[in-house]
Amino acid sequence: MVQKEDGGLMDLSFYLPGSSVLHRMPTWSKFFLLISFSILFYAIEDLRILAVILAAAIALVVYVRVPVRRLKAMFLLPLFMVLLFSIFSAFVNDLNAGLLTFFRLTSLVIIAACVTVTTRIEDFMAFIENLLLPLSFIPFIKPKTVSLTLSLTLRFIPEIFKLGMDIKEAQAARGLNSNPLALIVPLIVLTLKRADDISDAIDARMLD
Amino acid sequence: MTLISKNPVLDFSNVNLVRNDQPVLHDINVTASEHRIGIIGANGSGKSSFARLLNGLLTPTDGRAKILGFDLADAVKDVRRNVGFVFQNPDNQIVYPIVSEDIELGLKGLNVPKDQRKAKVEEILSRFGLLHLKDRSVHMLSGGEKQMIALSSVLVMQPKMIVFDEPTTLLDLRNRNAIASTIMALEQYVVLVTHDLELLSDFDRVLVFDEGKIAADDTPKAAISWYKKKMAA
């Protein structure tokens, strides 16, 4: 978690420990179901069935016990995007098409979030590695490197966010709070330095 | 516990190191077999570069460097397998967002089976009373907890030697003391780079770096006294 300027918390640690069926399912089966649902939902044209599916998706959130404080962070932005798509669809087509888009995408966002919070990063990375394994004959595709890169991205987004906040605070103390360069230049320099240090750490831990 | 090896754990002979076209270490000659070796020196004196040679993160530009009997010229992997490295900032060292997953990562690299990995992670966390952090997000940990997790991720790989590069610099006094007592209790050979001179009082030997050279090599008391005089001059 990273302390935000407004005192709120930016949480990018998705996994929630638990023992639900979803927690215990193999990662590949969760992703297989997610893809199957994506196809199935687009085959359904009946709003009443899609409403039942949405209700079931919401019940799934309750079942995997996602804490209320996490709901806002997890769903606010994706649901805002869904709403935009739905309004666009309603304008381009008709109200029914807008509602269909809303029910389908909202259900998928909720189910995808449930898969995310019940899957450990390590299992997700192993799944990605296995998925890419058949492509490893292509010279620039190295499954281990791809999964490590993904995990580093998840790990360091909050760190870079915090770094940005620290720089912003330091520049504000110098009266430079309205100068974007005063934030961007040190952020780039420090992020590159950080990348260099992380690269050393990866070498030292024999992960290269 | 004082552990003194019959064979040298460090054996450097005429080692020079150049980084970015700048000479960093000049003609380093040192043989050591002590359990705990401290390294001190002013900023830019070459001590961190020396520490990086010990794990094979850097290799000598010329000269011969042997660590635990492995020559850096042809056995870097063996050196890395046997020498762990704890960095000043644990945030740079912890790769995965969840504590247990990060500690497990090194074991995965060593091809340890999954069930054994889980057991080893729990064992190392229990050893330091950190088992309650197992499923915690790394971002939620304090500086001291992060440094202990970074150390756990190194120890779980069972290295023979651990190199610490200023591990207490970012810590408060309580966490600094916790790390200090953990280091003193380690069975492994320890090489500690630090500005915290008090930390070295019970070490077996201290090397003082100055302008890329070993300027003093003595007991902690004598070496620290020499260094203090040098810094006061």
C-alpha cells in the first residue's frame, strides 16, 4: 500500500488470503472459466438472464469476502470505464444495446476481480510462464523473463508512485509545486537509478 | 561463535577495478579467513564496489579474486550461489509484492520442489518471529521488517557468506539494533560495509578503504581509531 496525498491508500497488492473454492481452484481453470464466460456472455441477448448473471457475480464478491474498503479501489475505475462504454453503445445503437454492454462488462469486471484476489502472484506468474512455454522457441520470448517483468511491474508501481509523492513534496517545499519539470526530471533520474539497483539485486539473487 | 576457516574465504591478489572509465579499486591484496569482517571508508572510497566483487556483481578489471575458493574469473555462478547480498535499501531487493512469494522466489531459482519451498519459507520466517507477515503485502511493512524480509530471502538460500552493504543506514535505532543482533548471531561468514562504526566492535577484523585502496587492516579497535583520525584530519 502507498500513502496517497489525501491520506487514502493506493493498494496494488491484489491477493487476499482465503480458503474459498475459487482460492483452491488451479489458476489455469480460473482463467479458462473467465475466457469461457467472456464468450458466453456475448452470446446471451436476454437482459433478464444477464441481470441474474450480474447478481451471481456480486454474490461471488461476497463469497470470496472482499473487504468493503477494497471494493472502491478495485471497481471504481473499471466500472467508470464500463459506464462510458455502455453510454457510448446506447448512443450509437439503442438503450437495449447500452444495457446489454453494461450487464456483460460489469459481470466480467467483477468475475475478473474475484479471480485476481484469489490468485497468488506466484501462481499467476507460473501460469503465464506455462502459457508462454510453447513460444519459447522464438528467440526474444523468454517465459521466465516475461513473468519476472510482470511481477516487477506490479511490485514497483506503488514504489514509483511514492517516489513521485516524495519528490512533489520536496519541490513544493522549495516553492516549485507548479513546475511539472521539477517533478518529471528527478522522477525519471531516480527511477532509472532505482532500475539499476534492482537489476543488481536480481543478479545477486540469481534470478537473471 | 567465532568461525575461522583454514582456507581463505577471501583471497584477492593485485585486483584492480575500473567502472565507467574511472579507476575505483587499485591493487587490492587481501587474504581473510575470519568469521566477521567489517569494511569502512569515506563515501566514494571503493568499499561498496569491493562488496559487489564479493558476490560477483562486479568482476575485476585485472588481478585475481577468489571468494570461498571460487575464482571470479571462471566461477561467478558458484560465487553467487554461495554468497548472499543484502542491500542498503530493501525496497530494491524485494521483487514480489507478497512476503512469502518473494522469499520463495530464490528457492524457485534453485529448483527446490514447491512443498519444500513452502516449508523453508515458514521455517525462516519463524526463526525471526516474522511468520505473521507471511501473506502481508511488502508495501505495508516497516523499514525494519523489510530489511528482515530481505535478509530472510537471502538466508533461505543457505549461502556460506553474506555481504551486507550498509544495512542499517535507513533504519531507526530499534530496527538498527535488531538487525545488528541478527548479524552477530549468523553462522555464515559475514562481510559488513557500514558507516555505523559501533556495529563493528565485536567483529574479527576491519578493513579501511581510502581512495580505492585498503589503507588499514586491523582489529576493530585499531582500524576504527585509524579511520577516525584520518577523517578528523
